[in-house]
Amino acid sequence: MGNAQTSQQSYPAPPPTGGVTAVVPPQAVPTDPVVHGGPPQGHGPLLAATSGAVAGLRPVQDLRMRRLMGVSAWALALASCGLLLGTIALLRMMAEVPAWFQPAFIGTGIFGLVLAIAAFLTVQFQRVPFLLLGASTVTLVIGIILLGQL
């Protein structure tokens, strides 16, 4: 078993120890986290160490159209209900309303709209767009409650 042939072969040197890392050429480092399934390795140890720890921030390997259609359908339902709710609120604001109603209702509507837009910007992540659309739905319900207070 221990013949001279195996002792003559050259093996690659073991990686250095003691906290020293090997230098990787730039072309070998993935630059697109969506395609390669994680953050680029050359962009800092904090980003690489925390990316897997946050559950909703793992990119989806292959973004399917049904995922985008689901986010779009939910956002369309929110926009339709928000438009109807805003029209009713506008008609009520032409009459006498309490001083607190107008800024509270408009602020809630803008915040819900920002959350829905952010859902489209984060569609490549696993859970984030659905959490944002859920929060936007909560702001719509708050708007309904505010309108019911009149």
C-alpha cells in the first residue's frame, strides 16, 4: 500500500490557519445574490454572517411568475379597496370632520401605499413581500376603523 508512487504525487497545500484567509480572484466571487443564492463573499464578514440568520431575507433561487402574480393580485385588491375607502373619506371630508381625522387618515393611507410598493421591491426574498403586504392590509383595516369613527 505505501509504495513510492503515492509519496511522489503532489497535493495542494493545506489552507493557512490562524485567521488568515486565502485571496480569491474577483472573477471567482459571485456578484449577484439572487442568482448565486447569497450575498457576495467579498463584501464584508458582517453581511455574510448575518444573511442566513434573518429568516425572510434569503433570496428565492428561481423567481416564478406565480409568485409575482400573487403579490400583484394582493396589491391590486389593496389598491381597489383603498381607492374605494379614499373616495368615501373624501366625500365625508367635504362635510365637517374632526381635526384629527384628516392627517390620521391620509398618513395611514400613505404608509399603506409605501408598504405595498416596498413589497414589489422585495419580491426576490422569501417572506418579506408577504409580510409587507400583510402590514399594508392592517393599515387598510385601520383606515376602515378611522372612517367608522365619524
